[in-house]
Amino acid sequence: MARLRIGIIGCGGIANGKHLPALKAIDRADIVAFCDLIEERAQKAAKEYGTPDAKVYTDYRELLKDGTIDVVYVLTPNRSHADLSIDALNAGKHVMCEKPMAKTAADARRMVEAAKKSGKKLTIGYQHRHKAEARYVKALIERGDLGEIYVAKAYAIRRRGTPNWGVFLNEYEQGGGPLIDIGTHSLDVTLYLMNNYKPRMVVGTKYKMVEHPEEGNPWGGWKEGENTMEDAAFGFIVMENGATITLDATWALNTDHPIQEGSCRLCGSKAGAWIGRNEVIVNKVEFGRQVETRPNLSAGGVAFYDGVQETPPITEQMRWLDAIENDTDPVVLPEQACVVSEILEAIYTSAKTGKPVYFNGEE
């Protein structure tokens, strides 16, 4: 099979910090085109990660005209995810779009429809699904070890950790703060493990209460008035089957127990599981005794391709390219990512109105 040809739209932090190093590490596809509004940034990425004849663009439409490109990565601010992804799908490209799927739920739904009409594959960059921890717990759940999961808690809690670069503090570009930035990861992996994508009702709150959140922030401060985002947002989600999920997402919270994004606690009818940073704890009862097991996930069967804390996160890229080459579904389906966006938007709406948000027309 010929190597896939990839085009990159957006050559900023997420491209250089995640996708490009991972693609280079697995060496299974050729990156032949780079586009960025800042031409020098695209040129730099092309030189470091591209083929010798890689092309550089400042207009993504010109990149999409290249009929030899099979796959496009959309690695831009949230506001442009939908339009760029839809245009790429309509141009006959498979699309990997960074998280969250879109700035709004309506845009996410447009992306789902475009993928269906185009017949091309669309996935979203929720890398926490691909961690060794999540894969292990997913296997337990599919075997039935946890039973029916009816309570879950999703966490993305930073004591101080407000990103002050790029457009993270630009609500127009991003659509929100920690909820849509890191809370989206924790909600996604929780829904994925539960295999439950039917929300019934959401209640949300958000706060901008921490005095001087720039103090103690590892990345420093920001200009006066620049940060209008929430410090923290919280959601209570009731699913159609009665299961409940709580979601905590913060960039700044006066707490003594920060928890990395992508963490969650699952409580099932037979057993429970905790997924944290480099850690899985399964709790159950055996022979009348309460038991906790902690599997060793530090190494796998193949060196470099398995284990905890992949740097760069290559498993996500490998599974995505597998889906294209084998014509199978990607691990992250667009319909699933769309539900994540709908719930996030419902939390923001509830926080603004002070009222619950019901799905499917219920009141």
C-alpha cells in the first residue's frame, strides 16, 4: 500500500507539540503540505517534518486543491474547526481535527453531516482514549467486570495552570476556558468508557472568583483585562438511562488536590475503577473482602509503542492511520465527539441562565 500523504492546516503549538512529532516517530505517512497564516511558521514545520518537496501555503484552500493529499489535519483555534474540516471533507480528504470538535454544538453537528455526505473519515484529537490506562479499563468494561456503570466523576483540576499563549484567553476564538479546553478531554474519556452518549439533562455552574490567578501560575501572567475566561466550571449530567456524571474543570482553583485532565472515576454494579496519571485502581469485593488492584502499565509487549505517558502520543496516530488504511471506523467517532460538544455547551448555557438544560425537547 502506498504511503498516505498528509496536509497540515495550522502549524502552531498543538501541531509541533503533539501531532508532528508523533507522525515523524511512527514514519508511516508523508507530510507533504503545511499551511499557516504565518508563513514562517509553516516553513519551519515543513523543514523539520515535511518531505523534501513539501509545499507551504498561507491559504488552506490552495492546499485542499492538491488532489494527491489523502488526509488533512485541522490544528487551528476552535472557531475555525468546523469550516476547515467541512471544506477538507468536501475536497475528498479524511480529516483529523483537534479537540474540541467545534466552538459550538451546531458547528459540531454540521461536521457530522459533512462526514456522512462525503464518505470520508472524520475523527477528533481526544488522545486520552488512547492511553494505556484507558485501554486497560475499556477492556475490563467490555468483559463485564464493572457491570453497569451508573455513577461517574470526570476531573480536569488545576490548582494554577492558566495557559497564557496563543488564543487560549480569546473567547471569540476558543468559545470558553477550562471547560472547553481540558474538561472536554475528561468528559470524552468518561463517556467513551461508559459507552453512553444519550444525555437527558444538564445543570452547570461556572466561576471567575480566584483572586490573582496569575500568581503561582507556571506560565506567568497576562495583560490587564486580557483573561475574561472562567476560572472553573462544573457540570452535573443525567443520562437517559439514569446514570449520572459530574464534571469538574478548572484552570485555577484554591484546592490541595489537583487532578490531571483525562482522569475519571467509574462506579459500576459489580466493581469500580479510577483512572489517573499513570495509574489505574480497580476496586471490587472478592471472597467477602474489599480488594484494590493496581495493574502495572509501565511497559507493554512492544517497546516504544505501548505503555504509559507516550511522548509524543503515537498510539493515537497509529490507530487513526490504521482506520484509514484498513477502512475501519476511527476510535473517536464524530457522532461521539459531537455529544461531548453538546454537553459542554449545555453546561455553559445552564451556568448563564441558572436553569437546567434538557435534551430531546424535554422540559
